[in-house]
Amino acid sequence: MPPDRPTARLEHVGHQRLRARVARAHRSRPALERVREVLAAQPGVTHAEVNSSTGSVLVHGIDRRKLEAAMNEALTLVEALRGVESPEAGVDHVVGLVQTADQRLKEATGGRVSLRWFVPTAFIAAGIRQLLLQGFTIGTVPWYVLLYYGVDSFIKLFPEHAPGQDAGTPSSPPGPAG
């Protein structure tokens, strides 16, 4: 990239993506296409998108540090998030913690158990326990609520097994008739 890199402001830092906004003076299609090419060639970047009308530059990848390095290689970042993390940063942190816990559980059990299996099973077991102890009465946490949480979490953790879906195909709302 030439030394006269476009100037941009970092707008969003997520777990596996970063977004920057290029200054209006640098939003030409050729300039942003060069930025996209430089980003796409950087290690750790799996996908790069640019929009010359909005000045948006979006990169996807596995490692946030590599994405930040790629952005710094392609753009002159003049302003970070002003010390304030985006709202998604908290969610990304929690997702990272859950992924770490899942990885540790898999390692501890030789790959036989994961959180995707354990969480729904725990809810279903608690629901059956409540049913056996309390019968069909409504207690503080009714058995049917725990069973619902177990089935619901299973469907959310394994969307490919949700009723009415083809394997691996996400559902979409029906389109207009016609």
C-alpha cells in the first residue's frame, strides 16, 4: 500500500470482525478497491468488504489482533473507539469464555462431552427430577419449564436438527406469495 493510505476511524471491534469508516476525501472506488485488495492479502483476514458510498471497510477473521494489524497496514487509523468498547464487545467476551469452557470440557472428557450436549441434558435431567419429586404440580420451577429449556437450548445449540429444516440450512421467513 502506498504511504498515502486512506484515513479512517475504527468504528467496531468484535470477536471476529472489525469495521472502519474511511474519511469522505478517500472514498473513491479505486482507492477503496486497493484497500480491499491489501486487506484480503493480509494473514488472518478471511473476508474483506468495502463500500465506497458509505466508506465502510469490514474485515472478518479468526484472530482480532491479526485483523487490527491488517487494518493498520491498509489504512491510517486516526481515531479508535475513544476508549469505549462497542456493545457487542461484552457479548463477544462472553462467547469467548463459553468457547474456552467448551474446549476445556472437551479436553477433559477426551472429546466425548461438549457444552452443546451437556447444557440441554442438564436442563432435561433437572426437569425429569422435578417431575418425579413434585409430580405434575406447579412448584417454584415447574418440571415443564426445565424440559422446555432443555429442548429449546438443544435446538439453539444444534440448529441443523431443528424441526422442519433441511440439514445445515438456516430457516428464513416465507417470501411473498406468487
